[in-house]
Amino acid sequence: MMETAAVIMLAFYAIGYFVLGGADIGAGMLLPFLARGAGERRLVVAAIVPFFLTNEVWLIATAGVLIGLFPTLDGVLLGGLFPLVLSLLVGWVVRDAGVWFRGRVDGAGRGGRAWRTTCDAAVTVGSWVVAGSWAWILSGWLSGAADGVMTEPAVAAAITAVMVLFALHGLAFCGLRLDGDLCRRCARWFGGVGERRTFVLTSAVMAGLVTVAGMAALPLSGAAADQGTLEMLVPGIAVVTPVLLAGQVWAWRLFGHRIRDPRPGSREERTLSL
């Protein structure tokens, strides 16, 4: 019973990260392609800012659940993947630094424009590195190539498909968050489906991908912690989970409206200047 609950908790947090965090990663990937000009890039970044930290909490929680409830699986999952894990962390830091520091230099002069352009490049490059690293890791798990080496065309095709999924998920997220020309630009890719249905569809595909990859890579049978540890940790995680969900709902209720222009004094403007 406790072992089943532990598996469900691990799957829940992992899916939560990829569905929520995958959206802002995909949005960062599309920043130079979707936005035309500095003003539109600012709007796309403003769409990401309120959520990227709350979304990353899910990744930290997933790591905590994995280490606490399945203490032997981290070595199994990450064995031979250290270069990919390192690139994932580097991309993560670069992307977050670009988002955090973008609003640190004021003014419309050459120095300010160069600084924001550099930060936008960091957001884009970091997002591509994170998406590519996750795509390679997930494709390796699906194919059984634990060392992450692309030895077959099928693995390379799987990596490409997962990166496309990240981009489409981010595009649907931008369609939900942005307005005006940016929203219409996103809608051209949706056809008559609409951004809400597209986001639900990409979320479902992302959740299915994570589930299948986890089932293929995780030897869950007998890998859970001892009964005493499970009896102590599982109820604690069950208590914390509603708090995390409540925080996510609060963030979406507060910042879930469409962004038109982060004018001085607006919530988006204050967030960008953190």
C-alpha cells in the first residue's frame, strides 16, 4: 500500500514539473521566433516571469521524493548521464539568470538595449539546452540507452520529437498568456483547435511521455525505501502536496490574465524588475 502511494507521488510530481515547467521552457525556446522587436520580447518574458520559479519547485519536489522514497533509483536513472545532467543544470542556470537580470539595467540607451538583448539570448539558449537535455534523457530512457548516446536514428528522431513537443507546449502557453499580435501569431499554429485545447493536448502528451519513460526506466519493484521510512515520509508528502497545489492555483489566479503591456507600476513591470 505505502509502496504504491510512493510510486503515485513520484509520478504526480514528475508529471507536474514537465507539464508546468515544460510550458515556460518552450516559451523561452520560441522567444526570438515568436517576438518581433524588443517590445514583444519583453512581453514574452513577462509571460514567463510569474511562473518559472513556482514551476521549478515541482522539479525540486520530484528530486526530493525520488531520493527520499526511492533512495537507490537516482543512481540507476542518472548512471552514464552525468554530461546530460550537467548540461541541464548549466542551461537551467543560464535561463534563470537571463530572466532574473533582464530588468536590472534601466534606460533605453545602447547599454540598456545590449544588456536586455544579452539576457534574451541567455533565456533562449538556456531554454534550448534544458529542453534538449531533457529530450535526450527521456529518449534514452525510452530506448533503453542508459548512457544517453545516440547510436540509432530512432533515438535522434525521438529527441527531435520531444523538443518539438516542448516548443508546441510553450506555444500554447504563450497563446494563453499573450494578447494582440503575439496571440494571433500563436493561433496560426493551432488552426481551429484554439490555445486552450492545444494546451490541454500538449499537456496530455507530455504527461503520457513522462509516464511511459518512467515505466521504461524505473525498476520500481523492490526499489522503494523500507517500510518505516515510507510510513514516515508518505504522510508528510501527502500533507505538503495540497500546499504546493494551492500555491500553484494562487499564482495562476493572480497572474493568469493575458499580458497586454507591462506598463510602469503594473504587476508584470514590478515582477520584471525583481
